[in-house]
Amino acid sequence: MGIGNKKGRVAAGSIIILISNKDGIIIDCEEMKGRTVFSRFNKVNKYIGMSIYSMKIFYEKNKKYKKSAILKAILSIDQQLIN
């Protein structure tokens, strides 16, 4: 399981929870975006079935995603799979 967050000052913040199996394939993903306490987690199907290794390469190469919540969650899972 990997959790990533991105704080937003003007724009809405984001929290992502990724769950992968031992092979690094994402089996579940939920995201919460918003600025208020009324924000709720929503299931994100576009990442399910993807490999964290290919996602890591993609998100690290794009400067736009350097501080993104998804990259933090991917790096968290990668660190756990190494150990």
C-alpha cells in the first residue's frame, strides 16, 4: 500500500491510496480531492492493472508530476517492494 498527498494552497489538495500485489501490479486505487471536510474518497479505475514500475518511469520523467500525490504513492510502494 502506498499513500501520497499534495497540498494545495489555491487549488484543491489531493490524497491517493494505491494498493498493489507483490509483483507491483495495482489492484486498487482511491483518490480524494478537495478543500473541505466534506471531500470523500472516490475509486480511480484508470490505474488498476498497471505496473508501478512503468508508472514510476513515466511520472519521474515528466516535470509536471515531480511533486504529485501519485508519484509519492508509487515511490512508497516501490520502497516497500524492495525491502
